[in-house]
Amino acid sequence: MSGNTGRWSALRERLKPLRECIRRHVPRGLRIILGLLLIIGGLFGFLPILGFWMIPLGVMVAAMDAELYRRWRRRRNRRKRR
């Protein structure tokens, strides 16, 4: 289990610059629309070009602007620091 946690932490650190770049350069409304389109496209994952991988990506992009998600992350990070 601890090896799995280490992998997720490493992946998060590698993706951090990409998330910050998206947050800086893509307007908020466009991120939400893009996230919803990715989720909807993921529902048609049985088609050749679209895939089920689009659902978690869409959730991640749309969650960048969700206040509840940010609040949850802040609380989680505070608990880890203690």
C-alpha cells in the first residue's frame, strides 16, 4: 500500500507544472466546459476515438474550479502537515 502512495505522490508532483500552466492560461469558464465535454465524451468510450480515460480527465479539469474540491484539498493538506 505504501508503494502505491509513493507512486501517486510522484505522479502528482510531475503533473503539478501542467496543472499550474492550465490554471494560469485557460479561463475558468472554458475549463468547466472542457471538463464537461470530456466527461460526456468518455461516456461514449466504446467508440474508436473516444475512450473511458476521458472521464477522470474531465473530472480533474472541471474540479480545478470547484470550491468544494479546493476546500477538501486544503483540509487534507493541513492534516498531512500535522
